[in-house]
Amino acid sequence: QVQLVQSGGGLVQAGDSLRLSCAASGRTFRSYVMGWFRQAPGKELEFVAAVSWSGGSTYYTDSVKGRFTISGDNAKNTVYLQMNSLKPEDTAVYYCAADVTYYSGHYYSASEYDYWGQGTQVTVSS
């Protein structure tokens, strides 16, 4: 059994920073890609960022480019999301995810991922 355990998040003011962490526990596995998604109230799940361990490529949705940074350790199946210059529109529940089976290249699609974290609330006040 694999679990992704998230930490971080909370309530901050616009312009502040937060760091989310996601660590895998349970049986040993190697992931191809790990990512972060978010879901704001009344909205669909949205891709935020991903890292492909092969080559270390990173990907971001346009609205967070230049403000968020994804990083991690493939050997430890740990991924982080450093969020700077937060805006009220970043308010959402954030989820980490891992693809451990086959990577089709669709890092932006929730269906690419096999395991998900429990979610953590990020609230940015104006």
C-alpha cells in the first residue's frame, strides 16, 4: 500500500509564501512523475505543477509560472511546492500525486496519476 502524506498549507495574506510537502510511505516504488493539483470551491481540479524524474523537467500552469517552484527527491518519492507571491486566486485545496505505472507524457491530466495525497487547504486573504 502506498500513501502520499501532505504537510504545509494554511492561511496567509496576499504576497506571502508557503511551502507544501508530499512524502510517500508504504511499499517502495519508483515514480515517473509527481505533480500538484488544486481545487477551488465550486471549480474543477486544476493542474498546478509537475516534475518528471527522467531528465528533471518541470511543468507549470501559466498562472503560477514565476511564482511557484516544484522540486523533490525521486529516491525518496518526495515532492515540494514552494509558493511565493501568493494571490487570493491561489486559494484552494492542493493535492500531490504520483504516477508509478506508465508515463504517457500527460503530466497535466489527473488521470495520469495513480496515487494522491489527502489534500491540504491553502487560503490567501487579500
